[in-house]
Amino acid sequence: MKIYTVSQINSYIRRLFENDVFLRDIHIEAEISNFKLHSSGHMYFTLKDGGAAISAVMFRTDAAGLKFMPESGMKVLVKGRISLYEKTGQYQIYVSAMEPAGIGALYMAYEQLRARLEKSGVFDEKYKRPIPQYPRCIAVITSPTGAAVRDIIHVAGRRNPNVEIVVVPVLVQGEGAAEDIVKGIKAVNEWGGADVIITGRGGGSIEDLWAFNEEIVAKAIFESDIPIISAVGHETDFTIADFIADVRAATPSAAAEIAVPSEEGISKAIKNAYMRIYSTMANMVNSLRIKYNTATDRYAFRAFEQNIYDNQAYVGDLCDSMYLYIFNKMLKNKLLLGKAIDNIENLSPLNILKRGYSLVYDNKGRLISSTENVCEGDNIEIKLSKGSINAEVKKIGE
């Protein structure tokens, strides 16, 4: 009798599963229950119908390709292989592909994202910014070769050729399109030269329009500081970008109609504004004129005016009196100043020198008034009325 271990039995059964051609590539339609998204990115769930259930796992590499998020209660069509998990001895299906049963995966992803964003409140009208009434520059984020950009340029040029159109070329379809659109929106915001942004493309299938259903594009539109008009597809096409943008246009041409005011409309608006301003100013002037006339006709105003004239005359008399007083005061002071100057000149040593006297200074410039202040051999300076003499003391007398 040969005895086997549990590991050997489970390994043998696993090989039986994997060698079965039928179980290596199988499609199952069932309902998801007990769905769990692990932090590693792996998905664990149960597939069930009315009479049975089977465990299922979808590894991160395969789950990353899903366009929608599976949920418990969702009916799905899965593709995978059935094998045995040796550690527990439980067989399960390893799912490699999944899509909603009876509905496309892209449509399911669209509905899930729309419901989630709507629940978060980002579609609320309170976040919608007004489109500038008279923009100077419009940035168009779209394919540079598509019909959408030609329609926008044509309509904008017809309505008002003075509005500048800046085309930001991006991918609008296929791999990397969503990331390209996000870069375009951020680039225009960093530039800051546009008053409004139009982003979109022409019509197509849900696959063609899918870039405008990506969450990263919705986030970029919501965070834009510049108002955005979404113009994706035809009138019947709705994308996530349409819901989150500040304004949704049915077509790219309609977006240009919304963003660019016509010259005729601008001229009419300017004329109306001018008439309103003129009428307002005329009414103000007329009202002020009536108030002025009413005030000047009153006795109090006329009496006040006469008081001003009387006070002007009184002030004039005061000025004349003050001028005369100051003039007499200055004349008197001038005479006193002249006498003081004469006295100073009479007492000045220079005038004494003119009468034959002189002043003697020692070598330090000090005035000598006594023989005690000088010694024989000292150098002295004798100041005369005209010039000076340097001398040496030879003898000192009492």
C-alpha cells in the first residue's frame, strides 16, 4: 500500500485541472458576490448562479486592464482557467478578462464614474464659472487636424475676427490621449493668456470619445482656473467632460458660438451702454443744476454772499493797517541799527589804529598789554592800521 501526502494529492489534482483542455480556457456568465479589492491590486470574489458558486481571483496585471470596477451583485462574463489552489485544496477560476454581462465595459465604467463624481458634488452648479462676455483670447485644446478645430476657427472668425484663437494640439483618441489633454489644460493655465478654453473633438463611438470620460481629464477640468467649454462629439453624445465643464456645447461649432460674441452684438451692446451712461449723466447734471438754482435763490445764500464781500473789505483794511505798522516799525529799527553800527565803528580797534596807535601780539597771537607778557628775544607782531610788522624784542624797559 502506497501512502501519499496531502501536498502530493493536491499537486496531482492541480495537474489534472491544468491538463484539461476544457478548463484551460473557459467562459462563465454569473453574478459577483463577496467582492474584495486587495491592497496589492488583486481582486477576490465569488461567481454564483441560482444553484452553485465558485471562488475566483483576478490578479493585478489582468485587473489593471479593466475599464470598470466590479461590484457585488453585478452580472459579468468572465474568461479564465480553472485550477486548484494547493494550500487549501480549493479549486477556483483564475480570471484573465471580464466585462459586464449584457452591457459594454466602457459604458459600465462611464456610468460608474459619472455616478461617483455626481455623488461627490463636483457637478454642482455652484462650481460652474461664467464664460467671459468679451474674451480677447480663446485656447482650443483638440486635434490640430480634425474637423472640430476647423469649425471652431471658422465660426469664431465669422463672428469676431478680433478674438485671438490659440490652438493647443493634443491627442483626442487612443492610448495616451487622456494624459495629453490633461497636459494641454495645465499648460494653458500656466500660460495664463487665455480667457476661456474650448476642449473637445468631433463625433465617434464611445471608444473614440473615451479620453473625455477618463477621471484624470475630469479632475483637470475641475481644477482649471480658466473657464472651460466642453464640445465633444455630436448633440446626442454626453461625456464626463460635459458634466464637469463650466458649459457644455452640443458641437464644436456651438462652442465657438458660445465663446465668441458677434461684432454686431458687441456694437449694439456698446451703443446701449453709451446711451445708458449718457442718460444717467444728463439726469445727474440736470438734478444738480436744479439744486444749485434752488440754493442760490434763497435769501440765506444771498446774505451769505454779501457777508463774504463785507468781510473781504474788512480784511483789506486790516492788511493795509498791518502793512503800514510793519513799515514804520522797520524804519524805526533801521535808524536804531544805523546808530548801533556807528557806535561799534567808533569803538573798533581798527579806528584807533588809524589815529596812529598799534596793537602788539606774541608769537601765539595773544595781545600783549604788559611787559610781563613778553621776554627778550621773543618774536612779536605789531598790527598797524595798514599792514603789520614782525619784530624781535631786544630790550624791555620798566
